[in-house]
Amino acid sequence: MGIEIIKDKCTGCTICTKVCPFCALTMADKKAVIDFDKCTLCGACVDSCKFHAIELKRENSRTPNLEQYKGVWVFGEQKKGKIQSVVFELLGKGRELADKRGVELSCVVLGHNIQGCAEELIHLGADNVYIVDASELENFIDEAYTKVLVNVIRKYRPEIFLCGATVLGRSLVSRVAVKLHTGLTADCTALDIDPKEGFLMQTRPAFGGNIMATILSKNHRPQMATVRHKVFKAAVVNKSRTGKVIKETVDRTLLTSRTKILDIVEEVTATVNIAEADIIVSGGRGMKGPENFAILEELAQVLGGAVGSSRAAVDSGWMPYSHQVGQTGKTVCPKVYIACGISGQIQHLVGMQSSETIIAINKDPDAPIFTVADFGIVGDLFEVVPLLTKKFKAALNR
Amino acid sequence: MKIVVCMKQVPDTTQVKIDPQTNTLVREGVQSIINPFDVYAIEEGVRLRERFGGTVTVVTMGPPQAENALREAITVGADEAVLVSDRAFAGSDTLATGYILAMAIKKIGDVDIIICGKQASDGDTAQVGPGIATQLDLPQVTYVNKIEDIKDGHAVMHRMTEEGYEIVQTSMPCLITVVKEINEPRLPSLKGKMKAKSAPIKAMKAIDMDVDESRLGLTGSPTWVSKIFTPPSRPKGEIFEGEADACADKLVSTLKDHLKG
């Protein structure tokens, strides 16, 4: 078994039994005991034990020539030649990581007729921009994008590779990491460099949220991570920055795919992607009907935000699924989240509790949404929301 | 058509509460459920069988008690169930899990379509589905919200994107991950419940599959958890009560500068 309690060191403090996410640790004769049917070897207890009484043994494989991997890379997701906003945020964080490591920051862009992107990416902090331009890459296709990206990564060997946790990003890098046989950490909320050994410290919520885990890929390169929209601050544009643009040509065989896009349909209702919105006004069961969402739209418009929804409102058919915030919908972290008539069940909270400022409007003063709210109004939303719209309009001169 | 649905047993987060004193999860009494997204995957598998014929095999990797989740899948129409369980799998990250499930599916053999939920509600990575596809060298379509048709060795489906959806054609066999919008799962039938009680669950251990042992569990996992901590709880908020107009005034004056910047 890979885990062991060193009985001599165990003081019977019981901390590990409380930390274990799987209730696999109990006490017997004032020593910790592991239930191996429950233990998943997650390592949470090892970190919690102040007496180093729990040992996790690993015999890990290793990426060959690991020390040759250098530099921080960011995947430059683009659609129709437009770089997606999450890339600006990744470049901001990527620059910081690259400076700490004393290495270059590079951005790789796949697409067609995308030469124009390079300058913008350099102004945002990239030292190098790698461009792979081919008609087959015009739209995202899992297989072709994977083969091309794997090829480029194998050639240049970055030590860190960051990508947005978008529909495209999650589909793509999951494949790429497997092909490269390396570690990938999804939805990181913090990234830093380990000051001693230089590893990428990847922090993310674990075990369904409320617990954070810092994850390392010590023996594999590149260390890959995805990050959601709005988690990091966007890089500041500096038009005097210079950098290199490298046009990569790839073998035609890498561009083939067994899937193809027959059509791309853009839906009007989803024109504002809530994951990218700075301000979200969300409605729940308390909205009472689809027609009432108009008052949220008015407030959202005044604030320059988007309208979200709880699962209850989507399941009732009041709002399209693309607007759903929460466990089975989208995870968002806007600057301001205004929850109207949302009681705040845990499924909803996990999708929005990392928002910068949370405002709750609810009739019920005991609604759980108030426990995460920075500001709240106990009252009838049908009275409060139109008042807010009017008052914000005046206060913001809009 | 041979349909495989991958599923995971997860803690029911709707029951999870936070201990306000210690700010940690209260796990006692939390039941296990089928990952919410996998419920749609199972339903879609059953619907494909109803449209095109064939069998639905549900597969899960997990501890022995994950058998309960497999039986639940049988109540809503799955034909066969495989429990991939072995101490050697403990500590697997998404890379190792994808590998193990891929090897199990290879063992099942001649699969036409693999259906996964878009992600699991406990890990939220969305990595295992594409991981299985890559290990088996299959094409994938993620975030599927509609399967239009399957014929002549090809499937046409709708894939949800940030802006709307794409209509994608893929060759078969393939792997898809599905979102909630794809269907409305049925309730268990009486016949299904009867069947689930006695249905044989096929157990698969490492020794039953042609696996490379160095790719299992902790040894096969590049990512390591180095630290676990509880995030600082949000400071208690300011709640306005009383007359609506006065409350709205307070909120607007508190927030207006924040919103300008």
C-alpha cells in the first residue's frame, strides 16, 4: 500500500481524521488508522500531519530530459482572428511567472489568417509569438489542434503551459496532456512558482469546493494548467514592447481530422457570454415567471452587465441553459454578482462564490445566499430592483 | 450499436454543509449519488439504444461501493454494468483514470460510442472524457447537447459553445461528453428496479486488463497534491433591512464608486 501511519510519530491528535475528505481515517488506541477501502491516496492527511507521521510513497515516472524544458507558454485562443479575453489574463499571470523563473513568455496561436494577432500579444507581454496558420485550423477541431499543438510543444519544450478553461481549452488541453503524458490541473484559482525548487504551484478548489488544494507536477513537463475567465487580472498593454514572431509550418498529416464542422450557429440569447461578464444580475425562483426577467435585464443594461439565472429558473423554462450559473451550469467570477430571488443552495453557491463582490436581494432574511453576500437587501425584489435601476442610472450618469 | 457510458459516484453536494466554527465541510451523513452530468449520459445511452438498437454498458471506476451507482443506472435502462475497482487504482489523477477506463473499454471491446458526462461534480476537471478518447485514439465531441443522427459510420451532433452551438460530424466509433440540455432523464421503472436487484455486476481488476502497472494509481499520476487548506471565509456582509427606497439608496451609494472603476 502506498500510504502508512508511522505509529511512533503519531500523537493521536486526530487532525488527520478531520481533514480526510473520504472519512478514511479513524482513531484506535490513540493512533490514526487508515481504512484502505475508503482511502484514495489523495494526500490531504499527509499535509495536515504536523508530526510527519503519515507517509505517502511514490515511484513516479519522469519526463525524459526534463531539465531541457524552459519558458512559460500561453495558448492564444482566438475566434475569427479575435484573441479571446482570457488570453489577456493568462498573459498577465504568465509574465509574472516567467519573470520569477527568469525565462521568456511565449504565446502560441493556431488558426487561419491570424498574422494580425501577433503584435497585440507582444504588447500584452509575450516575448515570442508562435503562429501556425492553415485553412484546416480556421475553426477549432479537437484532433487537428491537438496534433499541431503537441508537435509544437515537443519541438520547443516549454516548462509551463497555460490555457483558458473555455469550451475549446478544456477539450483541447485534456487531449494534449495525455499525448504528452504530463500533468494537467483544471480551473486553477492561483498560480505561483515554488521559491525553492521552481515548480509551478497550481491551486484549485477540490472535493466539490470549500477546500483548496495546491498541486504540483514535479516530474513531468510541461506543467499544464487551465484557468477560468476573470480569475487573473488582464495584462496591461504596452505598445513599446517588442518581441519575435515565429511562423511555424507543420506537416499536412497533422491537419487531418475525423470530425468536421458542418455549421456554426450563433444564438442571439447567448450574445453576452456570462463567463466573460464583469457584472452579472441573476434571477432565481423568486422571479416567479419568464416575463419578470425584463427588470433584471434593465438593471444589467444600466450596469453594463449580463443576466444570469439559477438552476430553478432554467428548469422552469424561464431562461436558456446558457445563462445558468452553478454546479450544472457555468462557474463565474465577475466583479459584481447580484442575486435576485435566489435562495442560495450549495449548487448555486459553488458557481458564483468566488465573485469579487456579491449582492443578494431576497425576501427571506434567513436565505443562505446572505451568508456569502457582501451586501444584501431584505425585501421584495420587484420593488427593490426597479429602484436600483433608477438610482444607479442617476448615480452613474447612464 | 454497442454503447458504453462512463459514470462516477460522487458525494451529494446538495447535502454538504459548512461547519461555521471550523469552516470545514461536514461530511458525516453525506450520501453518494451518480454524478449529476452522468445521469444525462446514461439517459442518452438508453435513448440511442431505443433509436438504433444495441446494448448499453455502464462502466465506473471506484471503490467497491460504487456498485450501488451501477445498479441505479440499471434501474433507468442500462443493460450491463462493469465495476473497475482495484487498490492499485487508488490515487489516480485524471491521466491515470483516463488510462484505466480506456483499458477497461478496450477489454469490453467493439464499442461504437462512449458517452461521458461533461465533468464530475466533485473534481470538475472535464479531463477524463477527452483523456479516454485520446488513450483509445478516438475522435471526440465535447459538450454535446443533441445527437441528430447516426448512420453509415458517422454521427452528426450539436456541440454547445460559448456563443451558441456547432453542428459537428464525426466518424464512428467516437467518444462524446454531454451537457444537461441534451435530454430529460427518466425515472426508474419498476421493471428496471427488479432487474437492478439481481443483475450481475462484472468486476474488472488490474489483472483482468492488459495494463502497464506503472501507469496506475499514484505511480501513474503526474499531479501530486502538495497542500490542502481551507480558504478564508468571506467576512460577514452588510445586510440592509427596512424600507426599500432607503435600502436601495444605501446600496447604490456603497457600490457606485466600485462600479465606475
